[in-house]
Amino acid sequence: MNYLIGIIFIALIGYIFEQRRHIKFLEQVNHNQETHDVMTAHQLELTRNKVDMLELTLNTIGYNVERFEASDFTKREPSQEQLQEIWAEYQQLERKSRSAQVKFEAELELRGVE
């Protein structure tokens, strides 16, 4: 009887250690998934910023994306006021991009990713 109780006790201790190991593994998987989600969201934000900057570049040289979609590839020179608006929008987008980059780097640093 004592042997049976000893075996059950040792089995329970082994089971507890296995569960603790499994919990640590699941926490690591969760951390990795959250880090992946942060990186994916940042990549999506970078892609959106690139698209916006390319649209601004096209507007600067006289083309329009909406006209491209309608198969109208004529070039129209933007006025000085339009160029100033495009420049202001570009600077705003650049500040937003820098802010997102700093936020992303801080998030990765908090997660311990280099």
C-alpha cells in the first residue's frame, strides 16, 4: 500500500512539473505570436505610407492615381498652391511615419527583440 501511495505521489509531482513546463511553453508561444502581430501591423503601416508617398510623388510630377485607374495618363502641371499642399501633406506623412517607427522600435525593445 505504501508503495502504491509513493508511486502515485511521484506521478503527481511529475505531472505538476510537466504542466508547469507546458505553461511556460504556451506563454512563449503567445509572446512570439504577439510580437509577430506587432511586426505585421508595422509592415502594413509601412506599406500604406509608401503608397501614400508614391501618390504624392505622382501628384508632384503632374499625374493622378484616380486618372490612372480610368486609363487617363495625361500629365497636368500642378499649380504653386497645389505643390505647397502636396509638400505640407508629404511633411505630415513623414512625421507620422517617423512617429510610427519610434513606436515600433519601442514596442520591440519592450518585448526584448533586437
